[in-house]
Amino acid sequence: MTITWNDSVPIYRQLRERVVAMILDGALNEGDPLPSVRQVAADFQINPLTVSKAYQELVDDQLVEKRRGLGMFVIDGAREALLKSERERFLREEWPALFARLQRLGLDLKTLMREASDNTSANGESQS
């Protein structure tokens, strides 16, 4: 498995964000184990300490828990907590700039929804 890392963001942060995305997307559910530090380090050819640092941030954020001798597991309520915090962060950090750009471009909600619908239909037809 190969991966392209963004040089402007520490790898442990990118790895943390990948696990967060997996939880949000439902690829990792509450109670599921995370892959072992050794396995992730081997798969991505990175230092195990980098993986441990990413996992520790997830523990610190109360999204996963360590179970001695068993590994790391997604805790109950992690997805809901992530949805709440990611929505708040989006509205606080990303939405103002996005909204300003939409206004500059003269795009409204109706146009955006029509485009999204058209793209969904086009993608659905091409996969049939």
C-alpha cells in the first residue's frame, strides 16, 4: 500500500486525520480495533513512533482507548463527537471563506444543488 504524504503537515497529523476520516466514513466503527502500530508502520514505511504519536492524539481526544495487551479501540460515541467537532470547525474555519467566494462568484444554493444533482446523475449513469 503506497501513500503520498503532504510535506507541509507532519505525518503523524496526516495519519491521525486518516483515522478520523475512517471513523466518520464508517470504515472504523465504535468498538473496532485500530490496526497495530507495527502493522501501520510497516504498511506505510514510517517510524512506529510516528504511528504511536498519531494514536496517542486520538487517545488524548477521547476517540480511541488503549486496552492493555489488546491494542487500541474506537470508543463508544467517537463518531458523534467527531461529527459535532468537525461540523463546528467547518462552520468556524472553512465556511466563512467558502461563503465569501461563493458570493464573489455569484453562486447561490439553487445553482449549487442543481450542479450537485447533475454530477450525481452523470456519475450514476457512467457507472451503470
